[in-house]
Amino acid sequence: MKKFCIAMTLILAIGTTHLFAQDWPTRAVRIIVPFGPGSTPDIVARLVADRLQTRLGVSVVVENKPGASGNTGTDVVAKAEPTDIRSA
């Protein structure tokens, strides 16, 4: 449950970033779900991705990385290349 709450917090944080940086994102957004396809977090992430794609005008991709009790997905996020977010 704790990992689900963390994943939902990250999804909501991604959804509100457009309030602060009007020129972001300049490329596709990836949402990493550390659970299998068809699970509740996956369904919620896909619903959020659909709304984000409409509002931001860029592709939003949901990637499922299940395994090791969520550690596989967390590892993918930790090793992802940095984005081009500029500090205010």
C-alpha cells in the first residue's frame, strides 16, 4: 500500500508540473508503474496519462515494470536520464 501511495503521489506531481513551467515538456512523458498490466495502479496511471496527453499536447507513455515488489520500477526511475527542467 505504501508503494501505491508513493506511485500515486508521483503521478499527481507530474500532473501539476505544467502549472509552474509553461514550456515543459518538450518531449514525450514516461510514467513508470512498478506493477503489472491490468493492476489498479496501471489503470489509474493510464487514466491520468490520457488526461495529461490532452492537456499537455505531448505523448504520455505508461510503462509497466513489475517485479521484486516494485524495486524493478524504482530502479528504472532512479537510472533514468535527467530531464531538461530549469530551476526558477
